[in-house]
Amino acid sequence: MHRIRGFVWLVVAAVCGMALIAPSIAMAKAKRQLPVEEAILTFAPEVPPPITRKTPAVVRATLQGGMKEMPITDQFSYTFWTFNDHVPGPMIRARVGDTLELHMTNTDSSGMPHNVDFHAVTGPGGGATVTTVVQGEERVAWFKLLHPGLFIYHCAAPPVMDHIANGMYGLILVEPKAGLPRVDHEFYVLQSEFYTKDAPEGATKLEFSHEHGLQEHPRFVVFNGRVGSLVGDHALKAKTGDHIRIYFGNGGPNLISSFHVIGEIFDNVYREADLISPPAHSVQTTLVPPGGATVVEFETEVPGSYTLVDHAIFRVEQGGVGFLQVEGPPRHDIYVSQDDAATCPGCLVHP
Ligand SMILES: [Cu+2]
């Protein structure tokens, strides 16, 4: 009897062992067949260079969960929960058919676990279930990218809403097989909102409010992680006649963005970041849901200042405004007036 039981356990152990070994064999096989390259990770508004490869590769990227106190406005700081010490996290660029080799690490001394849910990944949790790490740990996973598009990734460790609300999101672009048409400038812009408690008199740091998140009452609606990230010296820059592409994501956690550029009409909108279907043309404003993205293209015909907004326009006062400065000779054939341009004092959208 003991001998039979022993044999059964032996079989169980062997099957479990095979189950553990099987994925590593599959991974090893995939890695042997494909070249491995380090992903070029960039921080907003920078975009990694286009993929020039015509064949698949293993694209290796490291995401590091952590915490960092940084300015959220010129007046206040905030302890953000970060990927690679930034909000938003880095942009990753790959090609459909590539295998993303993801190294997930964690430097968060609070002991909080972090992970990553890629909307570009097919499989449970978008990868979250196999990438959860606490401080000092590293987990590696391989994900074959089956769909082209521009996708959000975010931390999904519990409570998921707190991890997103505190800044843990970013974009991964999966180029279609044929790539994307070349343009003069590509920009990475991500909208999100922050929920904070009222600051006591004289405070210089704001604290997270889960309650305000639940009520969907943000204090800030921002582009690229802070008020003023695309204002003044940080404005995006181009010249007349340039073709611009904006990779625009919405980290949420709650609000739908009505993305609009004041003074421009989008030549092309890859609605919901669908890079396979033909894009829509001549679009004024496009909706981007939380956990979603869009890709817009336009030509900068007329010089001047163009304003990126969420056209739910009260959000401009909450920080949801950025600028694209276009330099070049006047285009009086398109835009001309009897008098010089004048701005209204205190105007947030036409400075
Ligand atoms: Cu997290």
C-alpha cells in the first residue's frame, strides 16, 4: 500500500515537474529562434524610434515599480507610484509578432507589491498574474504580441485603482507588420487625473484621496503626469509644413478624454488606436476612454501656438492643457487678419 502511494506521489511530482519545465523549454526555443534586442525606452513626450526590422525579435524591457516624490504643480509635490521613476512610465515600441521579454522589478521600500497589465498582451491579467513582485524581487515573462496598436499598460496590484490613480501607467506601441508612415515628429502624451486631500495651511505636499477617486472628483487632470508638463519651455515644438503624430493615451483612472488640439483639425485619427483599419479624416475631437488610446496625425500649416486640451473644458483649470509651438513664415493664404493677434489677459488656452 505504502509502495503504491509512493508511486502515485512520484507520478504527481513528475507531472508537476514537467509542467514547470515545459514553459521554460518553449521560452528557450522561442529565444533560440529569434534575435534578442533591448527595447529603447523613452519618457514622455519622447517616442522610441520606428522599428526598421522586417522580421520578429524578442524585445527585452525592464519595468521597475517604485515610489517617488515629485512636483505635481509648481506649488505642490506628491508621492507618485511610478514605473522607472517616471509618470507616465516609459514608452515601449515593438512590432506585431515580436515577443516582449518583460523583466519586472520593484524598489518600493513600503513593501507594496507591483506588477504590470499590458493591454497589448493576450493572456490572464495581461501579464499581471505572472509579474507581481515586492522590493528586491525580479520576475521575467515572455509575451507574444499578437495585435498591432497603441496600448496602455498599468499596474494591477491590489487595490488596482490606487496603483493607477497614483501614476502607474504608460504606453506600448505595437507596430503593424508594414510599419507606420514616416512623419517629422512623434510625441508621447498621456492624460490622467489625480485625487488629493485638501492641503493644510502652509503645506507643500499633497496626499492621495481614495475617497475622491471613488466620487470621481479629481483635483488635477493633467498631461504627462503634472500640471504644466507641456507649457512654456516644455511645449512641444515643430515647424510649418511638418507632419506630426501624437500617441495619446488615457491612464484615467476615471475620466473619458475629449482630446482636441485648438487650431488644428486631425488629418488622420486612428480611432481607439486601431492601426489596421483605415484612419478617419478631418476630425476635430476624438474620445479616448480610460485604459484606451488614440493616434492622431496633422500637418502644421500655419505658425503659432496650438493648444492640446481635453475639451471637457473645465479640466483646463485642473491642469489639462499643453502647447505645440509651430515656427515658420506666415501663411496669409490660410490665416490672415486686419489687426495683429491679441491675447486675453489670464487666458489659459491662448497665451
Ligand atoms: Cu503598483
